[in-house]
Amino acid sequence: MAGDRTASILQHLKDRGIRITVDRRLVVEAMVRAGDHVTAEELSEMLHLAHPDLHAATVYRTLELLEDTGLAYHVHLGHGPARWHLGDPSHLHLACERCGEVEEVDDNLLETVKSQLLAATGFKIDTHHFALVGRCSRCLAQEQLNQVT
Amino acid sequence: MAGDRTASILQHLKDRGIRITVDRRLVVEAMVRAGDHVTAEELSEMLHLAHPDLHAATVYRTLELLEDTGLAYHVHLGHGPARWHLGDPSHLHLACERCGEVEEVDDNLLETVKSQLLAATGFKIDTHHFALVGRCSRCLAQEQLNQVT
DNA sequence: GTAATTGCAAAGCTTTTGCAATTTA
DNA sequence: TAAATTGCAAAAGCTTTGCAATTAC
């Protein structure tokens, strides 16, 4: 259940000697509730209803803290604010630059390309911090329709 | 020579019924001089010495105009400001998120991956508007050194 | 002369930061 | 109580915009 997830994250923080505050608990709870790809602002808004005093700066600082301790990460999906996740980045993100949709696909889908590129250029793509940007299938189909019309 | 390049770009604008102004000429000249991957702010600074009245907003507006008419494009290289180029995006950008270095590699280096991904997921990566972010060979080597130490 | 363009100042959006007041352990 | 955390307001970084004044055609 969700409470377990929150508790385990807070325990991790505690284990590292980091203080558990009311605000930190609330931010983590909100992230568990939000599930996927939430922005700092969305978290702020979620929390603002019940906790008008929890300031956005605290949300940002808590997210940074969670990231520094390896309990969360953020991805940049093209334009717009960063999106946050609990846990480890375990898949790569495909972000549609037209409709904003985000697909998560298996990391190893790109493994061959990545090693090819590494061999050819010495460059190692990091697919976790920045999404691959492009067009999702729906938007591609729509664009082709528009071209015909 | 550089003057030709500028003249040809301005001619393209004229052909589309767009007015050629002093400022627009100056911005295009600065881009020709700058060559690669220049930011709007860098262009502003270049121009500010000889033309203190040319406002940054005009640089942004001119860049947008050039992009709308297909004479320039911009790429996002991870964090930081967009970088601008005259011409068409004809290669893909590898941006090191550690040192900021940008490599340009041949488009077709990713062709197989892109079509694989398209076939598997329906998603079409756009490598022109957003760079692929990661680590360049130099930074990779340095990181490995640091790990050993 | 008229429509497009510019300078300027302001604001927009996302995020960070300095500092005094509060809270945690 | 000492040290960490928070609220607040402000600023930072990049870019866009409204409007009145200027300029190109």
C-alpha cells in the first residue's frame, strides 16, 4: 500500500541522518499518490489545498534532497518543466513534442544503438536525464492526414 | 565569402515579401560570423559593441523569423539556452552534459535505431530539435579515473 | 502614408537562493 | 539547545509580449 512506500522512503532518509519533517512527509506522500511524471508545480498544487503553508520552495528542496539521496529522479521532456519520479530511472522516456505524451520503453531497446554510437564516436547517450523527443504514433498519423488534405 | 551568404539569406527574405531592416542584416551577418551553435545572448553581445541600440528582443524576433522561413533552426542541448544555426538541420547533435561540448555526427548513424524504434513503438525520434544528451569520450575517461582514485 | 518593425519595459515560466524565523532531533 | 529546515521575497536565466515610437516600402 501507499503508506508503506512513503514510510520506506522516509526510513531511507532517516538512515542517512536526514531529518524527517512534516513537509517532507507530505511531499513524499503526494509523489506516491501522483504516481508518474509529476512536476514540482503539480505537487505544490496538490498540497496547497490541504496545506496552504507548504511553500513551493520546500517542494523543490525536497525533490532535490530525494534526488541527491537516490530516492527520486527527474527527466526533461523537451520544453516545459522537469518531471519527477520516485525510484530509479529504469526505462527510457519518449516524449512527443506535439501532444506532450510520454511513453516509457524498455532501456535495452536502445542498447545496440548506444553501443554502436559509443564505438563510433566515444559518446555515451544518457537516456535517463533527458528524454528522447519526437512524435508519437498518433501525432505522426495526424500529420500525414494533414499533408494529404 | 561571408557577404554572399548574408546577401543570399536576405534575398530569400525579400522574396517572401519580408522587409530587410538594418537590424536584420546585422543579425544575419553576426550569425554568419559566429558560425556554429551560437546563442541569442552571444549574438546580442557580439552586436552590442558596434550597435548598442540593437536590442536583444530584436535578436530573438529575427531568429524566430529566420526559423519560420526555414533559413535557420535552433537546437536544445540539455540545460541552458537554445543554440542557433543558419541553414537546415543536417546532422544530429551529441551534447555532453558534463562539459557542454557539442559533437555533430552524421544523421544516418541513428537511422537503423530510429527505424527499429519506429517499428517497435510507433515513435519517431526527432534528433534535430533536441540533442542527444550524454557524456563525451573525454568526460567518460575522466569519470573512470575518478572512480579508480 | 501605411503597415511592419523596433526599443523598451515588463512579465512569463521554471527554478534557485539569502536570510530571518521556526522546527527537528 | 544546536543544527537543520522552512517561509518568504527576491532574483536568476531564458524568452516572449504589449505598446508607443520609428522605419521600410
